[in-house]
Amino acid sequence: MEINDDIIDKLSDLARLKFEGEDRNKIKADLERMIDFIDKLNEIETDGVEPLVYMTEENLEPRKDMVKDELEQNAALKNAPSKDSDYFKVPKVLHK
């Protein structure tokens, strides 16, 4: 597969990015290296190889959901960068 300007334009439009000048050439070279790598992977003989579902053959069981020591309010607020007597203060994120 050849990487041309049309492909780079389409990818940059989809990613909402602009590639100009030297950056465009670098992106083109990177994409060509990626395609070459995929082509190399496609050369590997994988007939008869079962796909992996898990990376280990161990039977891992989820941990039990148990209540442990709770953190007291004063201890939680001790390292807060901003607090108001009993509460954490956070910057306003919603504006009307």
C-alpha cells in the first residue's frame, strides 16, 4: 500500500489535525514504516496457531469484595489542596 497525500489528508481530517511542511513528510514516513511492519507480520506462518484468550493458563479468581478500614474524614482532608471545614473544594467545571 502506498501512502499518498490523499490518505494523509483524509487521516488528518478524521483526526482533526493539520500536517504541513516537514511534519507532513514525517507522518508519511511513519505511516509507511507502519505499513511495512504489518506486511512483515503478514509473512509469518500462523496456520494451526490458536488465538490467545488469556496470557496465562492460571485460573484467576476475582478477589472477594470485603469492607476494610475506612478513612476518617479528618485524615482524608488532611492533604487536600483546598478544603472547606468538612468538604473538598474543587474548581468549577460547569458554567451557565
